[in-house]
Amino acid sequence: MRWRGRKSSKRVQNESLQPHAAANPDHQPISGSILADLAAVKESIGHNSDVRFREYRFGPDKIPIVVVYVAGLSDKELINDYIVNMLLMDGDGRHINNHELRDYLFDRAMPICELKEASTINSFTSSVMTGAAGLLVEGVAGGFTFGESQVLKRNMEEPPSESMVRGPRIGFIESLSHNTALLRRLAKTDSLAITSYQIGDRAKKEVAIAYISDIVDPKLLEEVKRRITRIKIDALQESGYIEQLIEDDFLSPFPQVQNTERPDRVLAAVLEGRVAIFLDGTPFALIAPVTFNMLLQTPEDYYERWMIGSLIRMLRYLTAFISLFTPAVYISFVSFHQGLIPTKLVFSIAASREGVPFPPLIEVLIMEVSIEILREAGLRLPKAIGQSIGIVGGLIIGEAAVQAGIVSPIMVIVVAVTAITSFSIPQYNAGIALRMLRFIAMFFAAVFGLYGVILFFLLLGAHLVKLKSFGMPYLSPVSPYRVKDWLDMIIRAPLFLMKKRPDQLQTKDQTRK
């Protein structure tokens, strides 16, 4: 049959109404008749103004071919240099029959590593709309797709959310292939396994999980895979979607999956026996399972000598406690238990509160809410002025509130100490959880006094003991008690003493090498 490069719209319409194509174009197999296949592709995605159809002829027999791509998304350099130029050449000058054409194209004419075959219109158009280029050839049953989305990449710089004094100055970016390649470059082991999935009912995105095959617990691995494959959503905008859809308890304020932009943190996690989760389009990777003590640790703890790392880690535990309970303790002491305060300090607090019209709870709420608003405003403002606005705004509001007699000077000190200590929490989402629980502790203290603070602590402890992350206790190795794992909890023991991987992970290989 003689093929013409351009047809009348009436002819295309008539051919698209054939019984074979009209049944369901999306699930129609690519037959090798370029007129019918092209009509089905156009019916599926041809209404998009950014989809391009470019017609060529290949070889001495002038075999009709059509390249389909999305403008601005597909890699034009790959299309021009390695597809069009190669196909427009006459090859070895010999005539190629239909039986040899597919093998000739796949094995010789298109020297591309990522060349794939698509057997149906649906798979062909799905690949094209996600950034690949498609190729239809007259006489070849099935289409070809090659390349990937042309992503605007940025430099791998130090993550702004996890800056450190000592450690690698490199972080993940929004390209999944670059992130997994960076992890492989750091790991340099053939035991690192990466498995990918296409998630999303309408807009599919690639999700990859990384683990060390001869270390990870098979049950943990299967549980992570099960939760990933059960995700049903239109589109995954960011890894935070995955985090919320695979966590154990959505009512808990504590994160049950750790997020990070640092490849060294991910590498350390998979070497312990954990599983890392990557999503294309975001620099934040996820680590599962997670324990509470992981939220107060940083990779820098291991880069410094063990005494320095232990001291800094213990300081973080102290600041987390101060951030959570200081306002509540202040309310309970001033409102109910003045007798527990030293006499001179009582007189000082009473003098500073003279003329303040509000009870301690309202006084604390005014300052705490103001600080939270300033903190949020500082995050949304440009970086050049955000930090300055936060500091200056806090000073001005605090001073103005004291001068107006709305709050006492001692209250400003309490809120300032609380705000400063909350910044020492390494994980941003863990810091938010403590800030939120701080308000609940304040209400307990305002109603029951110091007994309320103790009651809140017991309820919080009970919740943490009950909470699990992918089946692993959140407070492990405290509950259940595993003394061996205490070498890397509140203190960081010397590296030569940490010969075993965490017992709680039930890894295949317990010995660190």
C-alpha cells in the first residue's frame, strides 16, 4: 500500500471508525499499519497542543515513520542526533523486508540504551506523555519509546534544611535517576538493590525503594513493598504524600517515617538494615522504619569523636525536654505551687507580674502564638529578610508587650528560652510535633498544676510506647529494652564498640563490616 505523508481529515476519520480501532483505542494493539496506529494515537493524545507529530521516511525503500514527542518535555537533542539522523541515513543500502525491519531498527539503526518497545496504544501514549519520545514504523507491529523527561536539573548543593559543620556538602535533587546514582556512588556495593514502581492512577510517577539485599529483614522489605503498591491516588506531588499514606498511626503527631535530603544519612540507614524510599520530582527521601531517638540524631554525631558526639546528643535531649515542658512548668508553679519556688524568685516573679491583667495561661498563649506566627512568617518571606524579621519582630513585640503591661518580663524569658531550644531539634517535623504538644501540656498545667504536667508526661509516654513504625516499637531500644542498642542512643559510643547492627531491625547480617 502506498503511504502518503498527509491525509485528508475525512480519510483519517473513516479509518479511525474501523471496528478494530473504535472498540477501545487506548487498549488497541499497535498493528504496524501506520495510518491506523497514528489515528489511534491522535485520538488519545492528539488534542494536546504541545504534542508533536513529525513524519519521515526511512531507508532506500522510503518506509514511513512518525516520531511523537511532547514539546519542552522530551529530549530534542536525543531525538535529532540519535534517532532522526540515524533513520534518515540509508543504512547499509540494502532493501529490508518487513520480517527483518523490527530487528534492524532495534539492534542496529537506533543505538540507544533506553530503547523500549510498546505493544499497545495505551503504553505508547503513556510513555510519550511522561517525557519519552515515541516512534511508529510502517510494517512493524509495536512501537518504540526512548529517552526520558528532559528535567531541569540544579546543582547538588548542601541541603538547607540539614546544614552541618562537618560532613559532605552534597544533597539530593529533584531527579530520581541522579539521586539513586548518587547513592550507588557512595555505597559502591553490588548488594545495594533498587526496585522501582509506577504510582498514580492519573499522573504516574516513579517511586524507588533502596536497600542492602544481604542485610535488610525480608519481612520489613515485604511490608514496605506492600504499602507502596497499595497506594491509590491520582498523583504523588511530593514524598510527603507517601509518608502520610504508609504510616502506621495517622492520629499521632510524631513522624513515623523519616525524611532527609542527605545521601550520607540514607546510606547509613540502609547499612543498618532500613529501607529508603525515593520519589521522582523531590529531593526528600524517606527512611523506614524510624524510632524516636533517630529524630534527635544527625550524621555529624558520627563524624566527630565519640565524646563530642555524645555531649551534643545529650544536649539535644535536654533541649527537647525544655522546649516541651518549660511553659507548662511555669504555669503550674505560678498558678498552683508557689511554695516550690525559692523565696527570692517568688518575690521577683510577683513584682514582674504586678499589673498584668491576664492569668499565666493567657499570658503564655499570647507570647507563644505570637512567636509561632513570627516563625511561620519568617519561613515564607525571602531568605534575605526572613531571619531578620523573625528576630527583630520578636524583640519588638516582646518589649512592647512588657511596656504595655500585657505580659511580664519573666514570661518573655520563658518563651524566648522555649523558642531557642526548639531550634535545636534536627528534624523539622519532629520540632513541629513538640511545639504542638507544648500547647496541650500548657492546658494540662493550667487545669491540674504540676500533677497535670506529670499526667501529660505519662500519657505521652504511653502513646510513644504503643506507637510503631512498620511494626517496630517507636521507643526501641528503651521499650522493649535492648541494652546492646543503648550504645547508639542517648550517648554515641566509640565506633570500635558498635560492632553489631541494631538488634531491633532483625537483619540478616548482624555484624558491621
